[in-house]
Amino acid sequence: MSYEFRDLNKITNAISDEISPEAITFNGHTLDREVAGFRTLQVAGREILNNTLTTQVVGNQDGDDLQQARLPARDISVMYQLDTKTPETFRQAYYKLNLLLRGQQANVWFNDDPNVYFIGTVSEVESVPGGSLSVKSSFTIHCDDPVAYAKDETTFSFADATGVQTVTMDFADKVYNNIASNPNYVHAAEADNVAVQTPTNFWKELDQPGYAKLNSNDGSLATLTRTTTNHRIGMLLAFNVLDDIERKNPGFWMKYNCQNTAEKLAWLTANLTSLSIDTWGYGLGADSPFTILSLWHNNAWEGENYNRNNTISHLNYTFSTAAEAMTYIDASGFLYGLIYANAASSSVPSTVYLDYASLTIKVDLPTTDALSVVNNGNFPAPVRFELTNNGQNGFLGIQSDQDAIQIGYVEQQDGTTTAKSERLFTSKHDNTVPMSDWTMNKGVINGKNATPVQTGKLGPRATLPGRWALRVSDFGSGTGWHGPSATHDITFDTNGAIGAANFSAHFYVRSHHGSLKNSGLQQCVVAGGNGEHIASVQLWKNSNDHQSIKVMVGNQWAYIDENNPRWDQFFGTIDIRRFGNVYTIILDGYESNQVKQTITYTDATSATIKAQKLTWWSAIYGTWDWHYACDMSLFDVTFDKHNVETFEDVPNTFAGGDQVIVDSQDRKVTTKINGIQRLDLQDVGSQPLMAYPGNNNFYFTYSSFASRPTVTAYLREKYL
């Protein structure tokens, strides 16, 4: 075979038909293709971007204090070669380059990364050497926004296809003494009767080489051996069911609005369809080959699935019903299994060999008002939502784990009733309601705090300029939360009826602190005539924490937001409303930090109790010095009874078919309804909704009488 001769010396004026690996496309024009003789040689500036730091040095301290870190603009340098054959073609090439590079804020991408683009403008151009038709030079593109954008938007919608999801939990990829890698673990115990040991008494975790052998059912055996005569060796298999569901499905519990262990267990109870445990291994002891699999239940090890083989054998425990399986998962979300062998003799040790162990659950996946958005980029990116209302609706709310947007009017109802509402109580926002009208320290509180006690005194009523307020003069004493309460009965209406099925209770409160050291708690409660808790809002602050809020409806937590600075210095209104089975709780700190939150909750059980009492309770904890108590005051209370008898429909903010676009570009929220911008319907506290790298859940709220809108979310990923 003959080969064509190629001179290795530089060949001037050569023009290659091959496009460069880093060929630049500027404003849709690929220069390597459109400019004769142009070839991209090298691109720099797309790599790691340094932070611009603002620091401060105090006195003669070592080092400095970081005040701020931000990303600067990005400059991308493009080195190129231009080879032409004549002076005329040389000039024509630069005329074309000048034409194509004139665009400002142009989309720019490169052949080695064609799915993303930068936005930039040519800012610097290197001088071109004279006297040659073959030159190398460069130009710089300034990107005031340093990130790259995905060319294509990704779309997301509600995953409403109900079905069954299978989750298998095991010890694969487990790192010794580390629950972040895998929340499940294996412990060992040695005793004359290992079957009486509790799960917390297993004293030694399996080592890393042992965990490595449990990655799969492959015949590689993790081994535990003990030689003490008459003692057995056992392996505790601890499955952290709740945490492993989240590990296998990031954002799972937030998607279903389960915020604590109790709510997660309740969800699992309602949706679990099956649970089984499987082990592969065997055991040896003095008497014979023998392995037992038991499960921890009702403070004892129950069940004895066993095998008498001296080779790897399969043991299985499958529950007959999901309800039975849930009784084996403890209050922390753990299920414990135990495999153990026969006892050792003076000549034969007790040994457990484990090849693989797993717990498998199946759960129903109900529909939800949460929409999952997955950001595969490495930088936060704004999300655009396009919604279509399926019928009349008063408001739309979109909330992420960090931000929220509200459009329309939460308080808007589907219609009006022919019966009027009556105000059955008011404190008149002054001092004309005597203290003798209030019952002291016999109120209804939610009782979920540590050893709560109603004790102490209220008054005298302190005044602000032109205003009055109930305040605490003596918190009394107690080992837990303790302080005085004031309760007022709801009088009968004009028809002589006592109690309200539909109502609006309005509390005007303040909870201020001068420093994080301050602490305190106050509750605003609506109760039944026999002391039944109907609904309450609790504002409280632990020392050195930010303020927190809890909303309880009936006996269930409807909303929890703890240690969040957004609730600090709350001064405004707390409205507790009920229409039928639906509660709407609105917090509006309009006199302080402008925080606003609306919670909607449905509870048929507590809805059967008519409201007859209002309680305000203010407390401090234990022996905490009352001088460090938060400034907690009650300025006003009103109670309106709503007699809903006949219904008259009224037009709402959104009609069926109305299209709403909510965008968060440029760190600001814009709302369009049927193509027209409507900032007047946008709540002033709305914040841009961002999708952070990984899985993001967005929760949608709407009027209780409305149907869920049809939603499509659009994400253009960003890359740094």
C-alpha cells in the first residue's frame, strides 16, 4: 500500500474543510463554516470561575472576615487562525467577521458543548499582524451573566398516574458508622440468650469489610463468630424505613407534605400495600447448623423462621396484611430483624454467615398537589409556570421549600349566602370590655407543649399611643411552659342559638424580641363548649432561636414552620376561619415584617364541634427569667358567626379556562392572565421560584371550592 507524502513543516494558506472541535457559533453563525479560511484554534474562559470576595480586617486580627462572595462577569477568549490566498479574500474575510461579530448580548456556543449557550458581546480584539495572508489572533467575548444556558427548556407536569412503587432497602454501599451513605445498619451481640436482647443493646456495628460483602446476593459472606461456651452470636438488621424511602426517592416526603415522623408514618399506614424481609445465609453452632430469623414486635422478638442447612439458604418473612406490617415499624420509623445461630461449645464456635439481606415494601402513590421539577444543571434556575384554571377560582398559590407566590384573593369565596354574618364578640380595640368579662387561667390550649400550665396574671392592660393591649404581669411558675390565659365565651346570636359552625375568629397580636436570647409562647385558640380543641395558632420562640409557628386543627398539626427568621417580630393579625369542613388560617404581619401565610386544612371530625370559646395564652418556660420573655401582647379579638343557609354564586378572580403565566426571570415575579400583565393581583410578598440542582417540589394551593388547575412548568437549566 502506498501513502501520500505529507510535509510536516507548516503549510501556509492551507484551508481545511474540517470544523474545529471548539468552533464558535456567534448569534447563530458558525464562523468556521461561514468565513472562508477561518478556524477556531483555542477557547479559554469557560472553566472554573473565581469568586469576587469582599472582606474586612478588624484591628490586628489574623486573616480577615468574609463579608460577601459573588460571581463576576465571564470573559471568553477565542484564538483563531485565518488563512487566505489573496489580499482580496483576506479583506473579505475580515469584512465578514466584523459583520457577524457586531451583535450585542448574542447567544454564543461552541462545538464541543453544543447544548448550552452563553450570552455575550465582543469586548476586545487583538491586533492582527500585518504583511501576511495567514494570521493568528484572538478576540474576547464579555458575558455579564457568567452562566451557560441550556438551549432547550425542560417541561414538567403533575405525575397523576397512580400506581404502586416498590422500594428495596438493603445494606449496599453502606459506609461504617455513617448514616448519610445508607441509613440502615447491622449490629452484633453475644449473649447466652441473644434472643432476649433489645435492639438498643446490640453493641458492635459490622465493620467496613463486612458491609462490603452485603452489597448483593453473590455468595460473598459477612461473618460474625463468638467462641464463649453457651453463648450465641446474632446479627441485628436495622432498616430505617422512612429515611431509606427518601434516599431512594429524593423529595418524596415533601412531595406528599409529610413534615415529621408522625406524618410520614401516617402516610405509610394509609398507602402501604405489602412488606417482606429476605435473608440469605446460614449459621453454625455446637448442636447443628441452625439459623433463626425473628422480628422485633411489642418489645419482644417474635417469629422463628429458621433453616438447618450449612450452606447459603433463603429465609423470608412476608406479612399477611399491610396493617400487620405497620405494627412492626416503631415510632422512629425503624423495623428490626435478628438472625442468630446455635450456641458455641468449647470446641465449636457460634457463627453467623450472611450473604445478603433486604426489606421490600410496596406503596400506593396517590395524586398530589405537588409538582416535581428536576434541575440537572449545576446552578439555580428560575421556573416558569403556565396554568389553566378548571373552573372558577379565587386564588393560586405556588410554594417551594424556600419561596412562595400568591395570586388573587385567598379570602374569596365561591358565592354568598342569603343569611348575614353576625359579630358575637369584640374587644372593641379599646379598654371598655372589663377584665371581669374574661375567665382567667381556665382556657383551652392545644396541650402539645411540655407540661403546660395556665397560671399567673394578666394586666394591667398596657397601652400604646391610642391603643390598648392585654399583657402579662405575672407568669406564675412551672417546670414547663407556664403563664396566664384569658378566655371569653361566645354569646348567643339574634336567633338565640349558641355556638357557631361557620365562623371567623380574629386575633390581633404581637410577639417581639429584643435579642435572640428572649423566649416566649402564645396561643390563639378556638374551642367548643365542653373544652374541645377546634383550632389554634401557636407563636413561640426558644432562647437563641428564631421564632416558630404551629397550626393545629382538631388533634392534627396542619402547619409547622420552626426556627424561621421570617416569623421574627410578628405584629399583625391571626385569622382562624371555618366553612363546613374547611379551615383557612391567615397570618398577616403587616405591622412588622410583612410576612403573610395562608393555610388551608380539611377536618371533618373537628368540624362537628360548634365554636363557643376563645382563649389567648401567653407563657415562658421553666425557671427562665421573665425579664427575658418576648414582648407578647393581645390587642384585639373579634368573633363572627356565619349562617350559611342558601348559596348564591358570584364571579371569582379566575374563570374556567383562564390562563395564568407566572415567571421568575431576572429575580422578579411577573404574572400574566390571558396574556395581560396583572401585577395588581400578585401578593406583595411573592418571591421568585427557583429550581435548585437536583429534585425540587412545588406545591399548589387554590380556593377550597375550586378544582386543581392544569399546570406545566418550564425550566431552562443553567451551568456554571
